[in-house]
Amino acid sequence: MLHVDLLGRSTRRPARIARRASLRQLEYEALESRIVLDSTFFKLMTIQHADLGFDYIGGQWEVSSEIGSNNPADPAVDYAPDQTLHYVHPGALTSRPGGAQWDFLGVPAGQQLYILPQNQNPNLLYLGTASEETPIGTFAPYTETDPRVTQIAPFAWQTIQVVAKRGPGEFSMWQSGQFGAPTVFVSTAEGGLTSSDKFFLIEGGHVHYNYGFTQPGFYEIDMQASGYLGPGQTNQTSSAVNTFYFSVDDELKVTSVTPTESGFLARFNRPIDLTTLNLYDGSAGSLGAADVTLVGDSVGPVRGSLVVPTAVIPVEADSATGQKERTQAINAVEFVRTGGPLVPDNYTVTLRSDNTTFAASTGFKTTATPVDTSILDGNGDGTTGDDYVGNFTVVSSTLPVLSVADFARGGGQAVAVPATAAGIPVTIDSTTINGHPITSVDAELVYDPELLTITGMTTTVSGWSATMDPSFATLSDGKMVAKFTVQGAPALTGTTPVTVGFVQASVPSDAPYADKQVLRLRNVTVFDNTDGLDVPIRGEDALHVAAFLGDADGSGTLSGGDASQVAQVGVGSGTGFTAYQNADPLLIADASNSGTVSGGDASLIAQKAVGLTVPQIPNAVAPVPGAGGPDPRLHFEDATGAPGDTVGVYINFEATETISPGLNSIDVAVSWDPAKFTMVGSPTLGSYLAGLPGWLVGAFNYVPAEGTLRITGYTSNPQSTTPLGAGGRAITFDLQVDAGAPSGPSSLNLRQNVETTYTGAENNNGLLTLIPAPTNAGNDVNVDGVFTITTGGSSASILGREIFYNGSKFDGFSTAINASDDAAIATDKSAYLPGSGPSTFSNITSYTRGINGVMVDIANPAGTLTVADFTFKMSTQVGASNTPSTWAAAPAPTAFSVRPGAGVSGSDRVEIVWADGAIANRWLEVIVEGNDAIGGSNTNTGLAESDIFFFGNRIGDTGSGTPTLAITSAADEIAARNNAGFGSAITNLYDFDRTGLVNAVDQIAARNNGGFLTKINITDPPAAPAVSGGANRANVAVALASPEPSIPGLATWSASVDLVGAAVDRPIDRTVYATRTVERGEAIDVTLAVFSAGEDPMEALVSDDLLDELIG
């Protein structure tokens, strides 16, 4: 008995009729004769309620695969059958019951088959049949005499005949439940298909059937709808035969590979996970080998790009406004060669299969069953995991080829290729046809209007003219056709390429960024001037990437990060850009139009990034760049100078988190008062970046009248990781204080941006988040700097504060003070300055000799400097307090020397050396005394105010501590063991003894120096010591800062410290160390860590268990 839902129209969706457009891939019309099998699918039906739709509207049949709802926010969509794939999940497997009534299924009793039931199962496709959009009264009612239909009254019936089935097993349709008495409508197992293999719909109705498939695989079911328009079953109208496609628990297979003029189109029986595919990879190699290759026997590997076909699909909206959605194919990819058609050769196509390529789409993962996905079964033998390998041959042809240039241009840009040309060039490779000259070229150009707006065509051929209709036709997939003619006299003849015209076009401002399209030339003819005939010739496909030329990281802006990635590809570090893993990097980065990606392209991009005029790269209206990833800091150092002085200023970088992959570029946009300062010379790398491999200042743009400076610095060889705490001076330049500049503070403004140049830092994954974020105001805390202009002539100022590894490989293992010490400067370390927030690993060395060498660059000292102009203090080893006034005096230096003119900007370099190990696992405070209370009114240095800075040392630490502790533990020993090697740089994290190699000595150094150092956070000016009082936590702060701390009134007492549930009771009588709170599971207040007299606090406090808790 046929069960019909007569209320389907009103209960399933609002009463409305939507115009449907067939989604047949007309962009492949020129290739139809070569297409082997199936279609390009744009929609996958999985577990939703969908229908096979058979509607008759306005005198024509509209057959579709439908999905929809009554929810206006989720409008119904009708897809053409040849664009839709219906998926039968493995959960549809069911055993056939006994009884002859089930023989129509085509399998013996007890054997399994796949069934999509007529009653909804939320884990399976719920597939109905519908005629809900056929207007009531379209078909004439009649009484259907088929015995399977029991309705006696006349109805406006539609009949759907199953015409053919192609697939690995039998197909059937029936009603009345899976295992009740079935009413069979279609069965291919009972002698093949006949005229009785049909099912029925009522005009405006909605019916559900069971669907049976006996074998897994790919099925094509051909159906044809019909109905009677006249009474008495007269005036029958029938639809065309439409094919519906089903993938039944099938392994992923290639169904066709179709050659094109510029590559090939590959189709599959199931959706493919497009996100896992790549042709190219960045320097990190994270994407793996190319998943698609095309190799010619003679020409070798073919460069190109991978494109997913797109279509624009009408969507039913409540207002019937013609809303559309742009969608990608789910089972097809196209390879497009860069730079012209395929040359004659024998070609091999390889589509790689593994767990990360061509894996089945996540749309199949309707349950947690792992069999729901499939990797490629390349040879179609039923076993997955093998590559597809196919071949085709391109034969030689005497016909000319008309081609359009490949290019990358983004939203809002006019398109000229190259950027200095008159438009998009259209070139014919020969102007001779059959040995005769030509006088015209006619062609149609198919393009996507969402990615390109075409307005016309021009020509520069003498005596010729060009005409174009940019909207000659609109194809059913949403593409547009521009038709053009270029013609004139004299006739052209010859065998060399001629650019016959330039397409005038621009990219819409809202074009989806980084989308790709294939520009197709079709119906190309030339006029044979001798024979007087239009002769068809070949038209080549081209590729357009909707992105800005030079934007290698895909951020939508040009920056040093782009220049870095281009430079990396130029030196062979990576084959392309991860932001465009399926686009030829030539299209993105070949700014010089040389046919290669090189350092020259990186230089042009760097120049454009700082706002210089670069004709090769078109201007773009760039958005404010987004950010992500770790959070480094960029900030100015303060500076001091008098009118007439030339003073070095510094922009510092600090890694407040581990950055992986490592830093690849820094861009800065800065400004100052142009009435007070003038830049002298060119910006250079600061000591930190100068000590890293491959770094350079790529370009800068200084506008004196505005007092603005834009700089980009980048590397072609970024580190794999920039560790937590790494950093120091990144960029430096000299400012001259103008003669009439008034005294007082003036802002050094590290800006958010100057025009299209944004301050930022990047790695190969893209932009990083600067914290604090610079703004264009000049008073950003911990970002902007202050240049204090002093009175009088040239005044003294501190231009540099460095720590160096005395007696290391880098100064020739010499402990003497000389110029070789400059090579031993720790370029990844910088001085900690009061008021700069919490200290970090960038302020702490791990040198096994401790702090044994410091340099201070002083400009214009008033007198001859001696060690008496300096004060040195050091913290305790365990609990460094934030009140350095309470610290003990540091050991006296063993050597002191001034090297005139050897410092930054010609300043005097003061070198101070201590005995090895004298200042180890501690903080050192250095005070360059000035004419103030802190400096004891010292006038010899010429400094108006004392200069105070700090360096720390924690032997064997690789930076693996916490925000408040530098820790040396077994983790550092293991890290040294795992990173053994020769030729290490001065910034190597694991070469603790700075011998240039990492070996067992470094491991032992970490093992023998377990412990931690508090990361100080000192105010400016440094805080005075706390006042002693009762036995409370204030006294603990005093005790921490005292050589022999004590608590008044306390003789002997005990304390219990609960560390993550482990109680430790110790009697003490003397020393109190450390106050902090540990959060691990629950918040636990570790109030006092107390130890008995005579007990070694390092042994007790830095136990393995405690270290595990601290670093765990």
C-alpha cells in the first residue's frame, strides 16, 4: 500500500515557489567530450531530512535534491541532482529477514545489506520524495490502477520511473516498514528494471520509501518523472532522465581524471577533506610532501596550483529575494599549470594517500565509528592507503593558443599584470593560422564576478581596436562570460607571441580573501585573412588568487613577516607559503616578475611594507591586521641628551612566552617631535637581533618633516623556537637633538601604525599579539619611551648596558679586558631597569662562571671614570627581594677599564670584570652614580641622575621556569642532553659554559646547580626597605633581605607547610625563606618555608619533589 503525506506542503515548509537554476557545471562545457564519469558535487546529504524533488513549475520540470526547513534562519536549498551526493552510512547495515517476500532485495536471508528506512533514524539519511512546489491544479486528477496504489478517489498523480541503475549491487525501493509485508515499487534483483519499477507522488505531496543497496560502493540511479496535464490521462509531460548519486559505505576512490589545456580535473566518489591537501609547504615542513603531483616524462615536475570548483546556488528565502550561497565542490579538485598550457609530453598524475591527505570529509563523521572515514584507495582494489597513479598524453598541435596571465590581486585593487602593465594581458603565441595572417581574435572569458569585476578591453596593437561585452552571459553556476573581439589592419603574421589586448578589471572590495578562480578562455577563433574563415584555436586557463601581491603570510597586509617568508622560500627553506598551501608561491611573491622567488622579491616587499614607492607592487587598502599566537613585548628604552648630542635610541623585544616557530620579523612605526630631533644615518639591528642568524633591516622610510620612521627587520633563517625570556635590543637608530630644543621630557612614540605600516612581530604562523599593545598616543605605559633633553652643552648619558661572557669561547677564552670582549656580549640578554615590570629570562644568564663581565656605554662623561663612580650590590641566592637597598655589597671587581669611543655611537665603553663564581645564582645591581642622593652627588660621571640596572644569573637554566622564578632542575639537564652538538651560537640555551659546544659538562652544570632565583619586580625609584615590626609577614620581607634574617621575639618554633597535601614539619630557630602562593588543584597558601639551624636551605628547599611541583 502506498502511504502518501498529503499535508507535506503545509507542514514541512512555507508555501512558496523558489526559482531553481540547474547547477550543471557549464564551466566545463568545452571538456564534456572528455569527461569520463560522474559529476562535480557541491552538496553532501548525510543525516538530514532530504527529498528527491520532482516539481513541474511554469511549464517545465525541475528535478532536484532538496534540503530545507520551516526555520527562516535555515532556508531551504534545492540542489541539482548531478551536483548532490547522498551518503549511506555504515550504520545502515541490516540483516535480511527470512521469507520469500524479501527476495526482491537481492540477498539471501541473514545476509547484510544497507537500508535507508522510511521512518526517521537520526543517525542515517532520511530521504523522502516530494512534489511540494508543484502548484495545485497543475496536473489532471485520475484514478491510478496500479495495484500498489489503494486510493480509490482520483488524485493528480505523478509517476517516477526508475530507468537505469549503475553500481556494484542491487537497488530497491519499498514501503510498509522494513520487516512487515513489503509493498515493492522498485527492484533491480527481479529480472532487471521494467516498466513496473516506478513509484508515485501526488501533486504537492511528500512520500517516504525504504531504499536498499546490497553492496558498498558508488551508485547512479536514473529517474524520469511524468504526469498528465489533460483529463482522462491525456497530454502527458515527462521530464528528462535525471541521475541521482549515492555513496554507500564506500572507500574513497578516484572516478575520473580529465586533462585540460593547463592541467587536469580529478573527481572522487566521496567528499574529500580539502583542508588536508597541500601542494606546497613552509620552512617548518609541517604540511608534508605534495599531495598532488604532475610530472612530464620530458619536462619533469610541473608547477601549478590546486583549485576547488565553485558554484553559486540559489537559496529559498522567506522574502523570495533571490538569496544565493557560494559553495565549493566536495569531490573535485583541479590542477592548473602556472605560466601557460601543458606542452606536448606524456604526463603522470599522482594523488597521494595517507592519514593526512585525501581523508574523507568530516561530513561523514555522523557517529564515532571509525569506519565512517576512509583514506584514498588509489588503485580501487578495496584496500585503502595506496596512491592513485594515472597517465595522459598531450599531443603536439599546430593551432595557436590564446592565453590570459596568472596573477594575485586582492580586494579593491585594479588588475594589471605586471603592475606596470595596461591591464590583464591576453596573448596569442602565434599570429599565423594555416600559414596565413590573421585580422581578428574572438573569444569568451569565463570568470567569477565575486572575485573579479571586468569593465572592458583595450589593445596596443597598431591599427587594431578592441571591444568587449563584460556581461555577455551568466552561467547557471553563477559564473559570468565576457565576450571580446580584437581586430584591425594590417593583418598580423608571425610565430612569436603577441599581446593582442588588455582586459580592464578590478577585484571587488568584498572578494573572499585568498579564494582562487580559474579564468577560462572558450569559443576562441581567429580570422584567416587569406581564406576568409573563422578558425577555432585553443584557449588556455589561467589562475587568479584573490590576495595582495607580496602578502605571503595571508594577513591582508604587507609586513616584514611577508618579506621573511619570501626570503625563506628564496633560499630553499620551504617550497611555498602555508597560508596558500595550494597556490604556486610565484603568484604570491614574484614581485619582480622574474619567474623565480628571490631575495630581490623580499626586498621589494619590505620596501612596500614601510610605505616606499614600489611600482612592481600595487597599492592596497589594507585592513588593521589581526593578531594571535604568543604575546611578546616591544618597547622603547628611555634616552637622555643635550642640544647638539647624537644619541642612540633602542627598541627592545622581549619574549614573554615561548614563540614556536621562532620570531621571523619585526615591524615598527615610530614618531617623535620633529622640532626637537632629527634622525642621523640609517637604522640598524640592535644587539639581540644582530646576534641571530639571517637578520637584516629590510627597509626603512623616514619622513623628517613628520618625525615618523617605519622600519622592517626580518630573517631568512628563523629559529625553530624563540624561548621564553629571550630578547634585548632589536632595532637602534641615532637621534640628534636639535640645537634649539628646550629642555625637558619628550615622547618616543612606538605607534600602532603610520599609514599602512603597523607595529608588530611575526613568526611563520603569522602575526603575534603585542602586550601591551601600542597605540598612536605617546604615553603608552611599558611601550613608549621618554627622551629627556638636558640643559647646557653635551651632557653625559648612558647609551648601553650589556652583560658579556668573560673567558668564554666568544672572547677567545681570554679573561683580559680588550676589544675581543665585544664578541662575547650576550645578545639575547638585556639589563633589567627599575619600573619596567616583572623581570624575565631575558635579564638572566645561565653562565657557569656567573656574572663576571658587564659593560656600560657612557657618552660625554664629565671626568675620567673609575670604579669609584660605580656601586655594586647583589641579592641572596634564594630569595632576592624587591628592595635592593637592603642587598649586600657585591665583591669588588677584579678589573676595570675604559675603552674610549668603543661604545654605541662613539661613546666610551666601560668594562667591569669579577672573579668567576663570585656573583653566581644571584642578582647584581649596578649603579652608575649621578649627581643625586643615590649617587652621593657624584659629578665625575656627568650624569644628572644615577643610572640603575640589574642582571641576574641562574646557572644551568634554559628558561623553563615560571613567571616569578628562574629554575634549574632535572628538566634543564635533560634538555642539554637532548641538544648536544658543536658550533653553538652565543645565544644557545644549552651551552651553559659558553664553550661553543653542548656536551656532558653542560649537563653536569645543570645537575649541580639545582635551585631557583626570584624574578625581581622593582619600582622606579627602587622601594625603601620595609619597617620591622611584630612577628608577621612584613618581618619575613625584612628577613629575606637580611644577611642573617631573624624574627623578633622568636626563639625556637615549628611550622607546617602544606605543599599539595604533603605536610612537612620542621623545627627551626633561625632562618626564614620565601613567601608565595601555589595554585595546583586547590589554592594552597605556602606562608613560610622554614628550616632548622645548620640545614642547607638549597638542599631542603630545592628538593626533587618541590621542583616537580614548581615546574609541573
